Amino acid sequence: MKVAIAGANAGVGRCIAESILAHGTHTLIVLSRSEFPALAEHGAIVTPVSYDSLGNESLVAALAGVHTVVSAIGDHSRSASAQLALVHAAVSANVTRFIPSGWSGTDGGEDDIVELYRYKQPVLDALRQSNLKWSHPENGIFLNYLASPTKGIATLKPLKFWIDIENCKATIPGDGNTKLAYTAVEDVGEFVAKALDVPGEWPQSLRIVGATVTHNELIKIAEKVRGKRFEVVYKTVDEYKKDLVSNPPFIYVNMATELSLALLDGRFSFDTNFAGVSHQFVQPSDFVQKWWGSENV
């Protein structure tokens, strides 16, 4: 089976591409504006493409014979037009399945509290109106962020959203007792690669969850590993709303606050819903020990 992936240069897209290549059961086509010798050396077919317009013939040609398209294109505010071009090309090329870029919490619709995620809606609307089978990927919070700034961040960019294990500090939305989905980016890649071998339908909300854990539980794990108490602050919905900047100069100004509000709205609280894949996920306690144990600090 031919699988095409867009956004394989880094992040979750890179992990998915590497996992598909490691499994060796499918032909991987990497859609890219630039060369990727590292992936090409491992068997990927790197195909130069342009996302400049809908109905792009070169993009349609690149998807000839492809069964599944996986998009991991980041920054929805800039990539919506590229993903729309990819959806239209997939329809024209008779692709069977399309996985749009999501790789976070549940879809919040056109009024999503996270402004960046509102830009996904034209892509999801185009998929709803198409004849493509599609699934919105939801893996919660990447476990790797707890390793920032160590090499445990893997293919992601270092970010410290709520728990800063390096400096033994945490700012927690709510009371810290909400169960949250945390998943290692490497596990997401493996899960998707394995899912490609599962016949039949995929759920429209494809939920890939390594563990459901509260922030209070994560803090206890981190305190045990670091051997010291963390400085912890708990914030309410009203406090986060007061933090929102009106008419921000760029979209990322409010993102951390918006994600905290989305968390408090239950957008990161769910379990895996695809029983067809058997996979042993990395657990938070093991992950924190690996990257913050005394032998590594």
C-alpha cells in the first residue's frame, strides 16, 4: 500500500515517517518542498510538491496510487491553504483515506478557544464534503514536553506548558485532578504505522492515548524522581481569562492561556478508541525517570 505524508521534516510527522519505514510493509512517499536524504536513505520516495493552488496537477500526480495521506503540517494559521490543496488533490487522485493535521486535543469547532485551531475548520469542512474516509488524530499532550530541554524532546521543539521539571516548578489549570491524555510522540508514530495494517474503518476521531494521568499525579512522579518538592501554583478559569490579551499582535501570544482553558473544558480528557492496534505505550513514570533520574541530571 502507498502512503503519502506531508510535514515529515520534524515533529510528529517525522516519527510517523520513521515508523512506517521501520515497519517496511508500505511504500512511503514524502511530500516535500525540499530534499530529505535521511528519509530517502531508508527507503522513502521524496517527491517535490507545491501547495500553491487548488487543483495543482503536480500534487495530484504525486498522489497517484496512494491509499492514505497523512498530514502533519504544523501551524494551522499558515498551513490551511496547503492542507486544502492536499485534500482537493487527494480527491482528484482517488485517495481512499486522509488524516488531517491535528495531533492534539479534541476538535473545538469554529469557535475553538484555541485561536490557532480555528484555522483547521476549512480543512475539516472540505473533508466532510468529500468522498474521502478521514479521521481527526487526537493524542492529547505530548509526553515529551516533560523532558524539555533534554534530548527526550525527540523530534519536537522544547516547550514547558504546565510542568517545568528542569526548574521544579508548575502552574496548573484548575485543581490538578483532571485526568488528561499524555502520549509520547514516538508512540504516536508507531501507533499510526500499525493502524495502517488494520482493515476496516477508522474512527472519525482517532484517539491515541499513552496514559491518562492528572497533573497532581505527574507532579508527585516528578518530585520523587528529582528528590525535591515542586513550587506549584493553581489557576482558575477566571484567572486564565484575565490573562488573555485583547487583539494580540500575533497568534501565539495567547496560546498557552488558551490551551489551559481548553484543558479545563475537557478537551484533553479521553482514552484510546481504536482497539484494532496492539501497542505498549511508554508510561509517564518511566519517561520521567529516564530523562530526569539522578543518573541523567
